[in-house]
Amino acid sequence: MIRALAALALVTLAACLPTAQTPVPDPQTYGPTSAPVPFAVSRLLPRGVTAQDVRVADNCYGYAYQGLIYPVLIPRGTQYCL
């Protein structure tokens, strides 16, 4: 019973973390933006990632998480760019 509860707790916590992806290849080019984050980008962010974590490089969006920059991905798996 205790193991089942522990497993359920781990699955629940894992659902709150951003999905595992590959960080962007050149994170130094990404920086914070003073412009409002597009609604579509905010809807694509993983749980727990806020608009303050969003970074932009060459009109492509990423987000900072645990010291790395990850791309904001659209459903087909490519990076969200304008």
C-alpha cells in the first residue's frame, strides 16, 4: 500500500515538471523579452514555467528551466517561431 502511494506521488510530481527535451544548441543567443509573451507561447509552456522564464532569439521562443534554455515546441514538435 505504501509503495503504491509513493509511486502515485512520483507520477503526480512528474506531471508538474516540464517535459524532457533537448536544450537549445546556442543558449547565449536567447535573452529575456520586454514585449508581451504571445498567448500561443504561454499556452505551450510546460506547467510550472511562467512568462518570466520565456526567452527569445531571432523571433524563436524558448524558456529557462534549471539553468538551461529549452525550445517552446508546437504540437508537431518544432520550435515556435514568428
